[in-house]
Amino acid sequence: MDTVKKATYIRVSTEGQNTGRQEEIIQGKAYIEKISGRIPFKERKQGSKLLKDVANKEINYVIVEDINRLGRDTFDIVETINTLVKQDCTIEIVRHGLKSKKNGKDDFFFTLMTGIMASLAEMDYMSNREAQRQGIAVAKIKEVYQLHAGKGKMSNEKYLEQHSDIIEMLNDGKSIRNTAKIVKKSKSTVQRVKSFIEKQKECSFKGV
């Protein structure tokens, strides 16, 4: 029986984000990087290194917290999974309790579910990005957003840029509490950003 050589891939989007929560799942060698999820997996420094180590048979079991760690969109995620599977590498997705192999054999259910989840992840991301884009457009028309009472004004575009880390976490489906913990900002700040995005989305739908 082949020796299991595990590795864990961890990614967060910005330098300001903490990898601590994902580090709780680490087994074996850890590949950790802070890079935008919109960069193809094979073009990431640690992503490409992981693929190379798998190809060289140094790793044969890869663990990730969620499927969206493996690529920027449906095609990229599926391509990454297929590349690993072709190298006889087992993939474990912790959040959903999925493994690409069961009893040493490829699991059809894993292939089916990861394809569906990759598509849903991309659809959710694009939907949130479009809402954000519309919010920025509305913000430009309105010119200014009152950030805090008595603390001056800031353009909506600058406001969204300043809190891009919060927006990405919310787009990933994280709760207000978890987002605040990950980006190290207060829950009230996260709530304000969330409310602002929803307000801009509502305004855009109304054609404001």
C-alpha cells in the first residue's frame, strides 16, 4: 500500500487577512499564500509549487477548506481537480466532507458534487460582483457616502476599495461575525459595509 503523503493548501485574499482559521485543518506539508482568488491556481506561487510536488510524487493527498480555494472559476477549479486526480492524488474538501477516493477507488459522487459546487460558487461570486459594480455606479452618481456621523465624508468608490477585504469575505458567504474575525475589523464595521452594499443594490434595482 502506498504511503499517504498529505499536504494542505490555504489561501486568503489580502495581506491583512488572517489564515488562522484555515490553519486549524493543516495536515502534512502546508502551502499558504495571500493572493486574490481571481488568479488561476497554476499561476499562484504556492499553487504551482503544490502541483509540481504532486507531479513529482512528493504529495499524493491534498486537503483544502473549501472548493473555492482551488481556482478562480468553474473551469479553473475543475481543471485543478482533474490535474490532481490524473496524478493519482486524493483531494479532500473539509467543509463538505468530500473525498475524491473511497476505499482506494475514484468516487463518482465527488466528481458530480464538485462540478455542481464549482458552478454555484462562480455564479454566487459573479452575482455579488455585479451587485457591487451596480452599487459603485450608483455611488458615483450620488458622489458621496456619509461614512460615520460627525467623521466627515468619503466617496463611495473609496469606501468600497477601503473595505475590499470585507466585501470578498461576504461574497464568499462568510457571516458578519466570521468576517470580522478574519479581517480583524469590528462587527459593526462589517455590518455597515454589508448594509451599504445592500442599500446600493436596492437603489440600482429601483433605477436610482
